[in-house]
Amino acid sequence: MIRKTIKISNKLGLHARPATLIVKTATKYRSDCRLVKDDMDINGKSIMGVMMLAAEYGSEIELITDGIDEDYLMTDLVELFKSKFDEE
Amino acid sequence: MNLSLKEFYETKAKDLSLSLVTNPDTLDSEISSKYISRPGLALTGFFERFSYKRIQVLGETEIGYMQSLSDEMLYDRLKEILIYDIPCIIITKGLSAPNQLEFLANDMEIAVLRTAISTDRFSHLLRRYLDDYFAPTRTMHGTMIDVFGVGILLTGKSGIGKSECALDLVERGHKIVTDDAVKIKLNDDKLLAMPTNDFGHFMEIRGVGLIDVEKMFGIQAVGLEKQIDVQLELMPWQDNMDYERIGLSDNYVEILGVKKPIIYLPVSPGKNVSVIIEVVAMNYILKTFGYEAAKVYTDKLQQKLREKSALRNRKI
């Protein structure tokens, strides 16, 4: 299992488009993927779940990957966040 | 998470008929306990195990006792009490606060509120609100449905078909409470499941996108919250899995410390999962009525075995 805390750095936060990108990335891999914010622990492969977080600009969330390809999944996810989901 | 006294006052002043006796800056406090206290013994000077962290409620008895004390005695006693970090004091039945209480409370920055409601009724309403505010909650990945009045929490890996099952059940006349993300609140040993936000009843169908279940299927297809009776986990069919065959023993799962029955359902193409979910609900209802199909059958089988065995022994 890999855990990594990451900050939301794109101005509009985790709205529908970034959420879709996260979910599409997560479903490519076999590993389980969870996103944790405050007391909400949701499945990263579920679009409704990710959008439910309503993670705003500046907030922090914890990424948790667990499974055979957890490293690749985590790398991809971190890259997504760092690139601000290609929005800026 | 603590409840800010200011937020409590602003939210509940109308419902609980509250008015503020002390200055508004005394509202700068926090409520950290869902319990309330009637500080009878503390008023007499006995402070051992004084639950100062709780909201203190003063009714006729307490006010009457304070009035029976001499001015100096009351002043000294109140100073002893208000030195504790009490979240606030609430006087019931519209009674007036003794002058010393109002003065000292302002001085020592403890809020005093008044309610027109009687002590017992107020205690009940306040406890109900605090219990709900401080109720433990958690979120889970799953779909909450109401089938024949039975609250079923559908869980399982992404893509296994929870949402599609839920839609099929809606077509059969059942209700969806929430899809994909469930917020669960523990209140009074009951597990209440509800949506995680107030956006409405939306669902994601892969390949189609987001749909508005309420708009599409009508108000009778959705529910706002439902108690969890049974958890149903959908699993991909596996040859060597040990599935429940007879159903005499129940499996249980613990959610927020409460035990609930769980059913592991193997799914594969061609299997009509929705009808099985309806069967799970009906079986649950029958069991609450005292009828257990598995027991009835196995009892009949045991009876038959006894008869056949007796017959065999007579022949010998």
C-alpha cells in the first residue's frame, strides 16, 4: 500500500473534468485506489465518489493505492495533480 | 468535531425558543459533549465528578435552591461553579436568572441562555439535537436501496453492477437512497444511510454518464434516508469460493460498531441479480416474522430421516 498526501493546486478545484481524469486513470489499473479528505474515504474508481469530495483549491487530500500495480497508479495520479489536470 | 456555541444558538434559537441573557461575546465557546447536566450537587458545593464539560440546564428546582441561599452564599457558590470551563448554562421554563448569575457569568465569560420550554421537554429536544450532531458517521463506497421496506446496502468492487442493479430495482418499484457513495450515521444503535451531499439523486452509468434518477423515474423512486438492515456484497463468481448454501448460519459485518447481517452474492453474466436482491429482502422480512425457510426444510428432512431410520430398525 502506498499513501501520499497531495495539495489541490488548480484554481477550480476537483470539478467534473479533473474527477473524470482521476477515475479514468484509476480504472486503468488493477490496484485499489482511495482518496481521503477530512473524514471522507472514497473509492477513486467511482466518479460520484471523487466529485463528492468537493475538494477545493488549496485543500489537501490523501491518495492511497493498494495492489499489484500500486506504484504505476500512484505515479500517474501524482503526475495528474502536479500538471493541474492540464487546466493552467 | 465540536459544536460552536454561536452556531448552536443561531441555528436552534427559534426551534428551542432560546434567548441570550448574557453578552453576545460569551457565545465564543464550544460544546464538546452530547450529554447535558443538571448541576444540583454542584450548586450545594459538592464538586466531585462535576460534569462541567456538559451544557448545564437549570430548572425550577435549581433556581429555587439558588433563591434560598443568602446573597453572599450564592455569590461565592456561583464563583466556584463558573470558574469551570462550562460551555453554557440554559435556564428553562422562561424563569429569570438571579442577578448574581447574570453578573458573574458576564464577568467570567460563560454564556447564560433562557428557553421558554419546560425542563423535561427542553432536555429531550436538546438531547435529540446533540445526539444527532455528535453521531459518529462514516462514508462507504456502495449503493443504498429500499426494497420492500428493507434497507439494503449494496457493496462490491467498481464496475460489478451495483448501479445497474439499483436501476433495475427502481424499475420494479423500489427506491434508491444514494448511489456510489453512502454516508452512514450511527444514532441510537440504528445505522442511518443517506446521500453524501444535497445535490439530489444522481447516478453514473458507465457508457451513458450521469442521470438524474428522480427526474427520470419520479419521486417514488428515491428516498432521503434509510436504516441499514442488511449488507449485500456483490462478488465476481469464483469456482472455489465457499458460498452460503443452506443459509442456517448468518454472516455478520460491523459498521460503526453495529453488527449487521451480510450476504455475499456471486454474480456473473446471465444471473438475474435484481430478483435475488428482492428475495434477500423478502427473506429478511420472513425472518423477522419468525419464519426461516432453511430451518423449516432441515426440520422436515430430520423428521423424514427419523421416520426412515425407525422403519429400517423395525425390519431388522
